[in-house]
Amino acid sequence: MRVTQLFKIALYSVWSNKVRSFLTMLGIIIGISSVIILVGMGEGTKQTVSEEISSLGTNLITVSLTKTATISNQELTELKTKPGIKEVAPQISSSNVNVKAGSKSSTTTIEASNANYAKIKNYTVSSGRFITDRDVENRYNILVIGTETANNIFGYTNVVGQYMYVNGIEFKIVGVLASEGTSTTGSSDDKIILPLTTAQRLLKTASISTYYVEAESQAKIDTAMSYLKMFLNKKYGLRNLATSTTTNSYYRVLSQTSLLTTATSTTTSMSNMLSGVAAISLLVGGIGIMNIMLVSVIERTKEIGTRKAIGAKRRTILAQFLIEAASVSGLGGLLGVLFGYLGAYIAKTFFSTSIVISSNIVIAAFMFSLLVGLIFGIYPANKASKLNPIEALRFE
């Protein structure tokens, strides 16, 4: 019998039991659509995190002191003379700080540093100016405000020259940050930036545990990190600690490249885990196909016996039932792809979820659905092909 005829017979059998065929496909449809949506979410998260890290600058190095040490301004100045190091900016921060102007109040985040901070972190102001060295030296009560904080307190962003209270102390607004939008960690526009010394007095703390360092170029990041580690090893008396060590119980030195690698690795693992969970639906769908195909073999026992009696070969019966199983899983796979794209569109449009759908994932998911149908269709097809024609004709 021709392959085209086998396909016609198989498709007719599927179509003649539309409701049962659709219910059989449900596991495949759910599995394929889940794989597409969840992998797309994983890829979207990976892309978003990569863009956010890259936007901070590829030359950025973050130094986090686990055990606080006193680093003087003179030492920071000396650090800038080391090979590979261009600028250094200490930073202290605090969340849930109360800000108020008139009858409006809110809570926001403080970031405090020196004049180099804007360049190192790629901050720009849409109006006014940024913090200067003079502001830090004289502990002036000035601040640079984010656009969201300005809107929350004043209702508009043209606030340069206005005054507001931070934890009950009056500050003058000298600049407004350019809007950066929302990231995975929340809004980047809901914050205020103060001179380092002013913030130390406001927050009643002198300790600094975070330093941002700008390397001269991306090619010199490793050189800059080596000198930073040598400086910190000497500072903490860790003379025997190798400069290749990135983290220890005293400090952590991380570049944007290492952060990007870690973030990519984490999101990839998450994406793989979600894909594995979604793939379980495909296996459940495969079991459903095998179950329905076994029922179909029983229902069509006489048909199989008749076909064998008039000369149908075993391989023909085997091929027919395999084609039926593949047709069910293939159609389920196509519908799963359709629902996957639809679900991704809904999530992207109404829930602002970042989803990146790869054509390779779609093709791989569809091919896997076909494979599931064939694998789980082998047993029923083999059982049908082995039926004895005489016993099959007598079956009631």
C-alpha cells in the first residue's frame, strides 16, 4: 500500500473521532505551549539581565568589603595611579528613607558618593547638575533626585532649586537624573543621590563597604582587578592570598563580565529547569496517545483482521498505526506552537513580561512532540500488527 494511502486512512481515523483526538492532543498542546512560553521567559530574563549589566558599563568593577576597613582618600588617590585603574568612587546606600515636601511624603533610596560616581555608573542629569567635589568637601545639604521620586513628591520633574526634607533635614535639589526606567530589581528612577560626607552625617555612619572602580578599558579589567586585590590583601594583612582569588571572607571583587557570566549561568539553569517541568506534560501526553491507540486497536480489531485476511502485511498495519499516533502528536504540536505564541503575546502585552522566542526552540519542541507520538505509538502499533486475522475476525 502506498504511503499516501496510509496517510489518508490515518488522518480519516483521527478526523472521524474529533473530540477524542483533541482530548488526546491536550497533553501535547499544553506541553509544547508551556515549553515555548517558559523557555521564552527564561531567554527574555537572560537578555534583560544582560542588557542591564552591560548598561552599567563594561569597564565597571565592584568592590564589596565583607569586613569593613578604613580606606583613606589618600589611598583612593594612590589607587587611581595603578595600572588599569581610571577612577574610584566609594558608595554608601540606604533604603526606605523618608522624603517630604509640603504635604507630600514618600519613601525612597539614598545613594551617596563623590563626583566620579556619575561617570563610573553612567548617570546623566536631565536638568541641573550632579554632585561636585566641593559639595563633598563642604558637606553641603544638596541632592540629585530621580524622576519618579520627583513626581511622587512634587507631581512634576522641573524641581531644580526646590527644597525637600530627607529624614527631617532640609536639602536643596540641584539636579534631576535622566530617566532609566524599570529593571528586574525595580524602578531605577526612585532614588536620591547625596554627597558622601553629607550622607554619612545624615545616616550617622562612617563605614563604607562598597567601592565602584572604572578600568581604563575592557582589556585592562584583569590588570585593574589584580592591583585592587593586592591593595586589599595588604590592607587586611592577607599577604599569602593569591591575587587570582575573586572572593573570600574579607572582600569580593567582581567585574561586569563576571557578573554577566554568573547571571547568564543562573538564568540558563532556571530556563532548563522550567523546560524540564514543561516536558513532563509531553510525556503525560505521550501516555495519553498510547492509551487511546490501545483502545483504538481493540475497537478496530475486526477491521484489522479483515485487512490482514485480504492480504495486508504486518508492516502495513504497523505503519498505519504509527502514522495515526504521529498525526495526533504532530497536530497537537502545531496547536501547541500556536497557543505558545498566543500565550507569549498575552504575557508580553498585558503583564509586561520579557519573552524572547527562538525559532530553534519552536522547531525542537515540535520535533520532540512527533518523537513522543512515535515512541508511545510503537507498542499499540506493534500489538495491532501482530493480531491473528482469524482471531481478529471472531472478536466480539
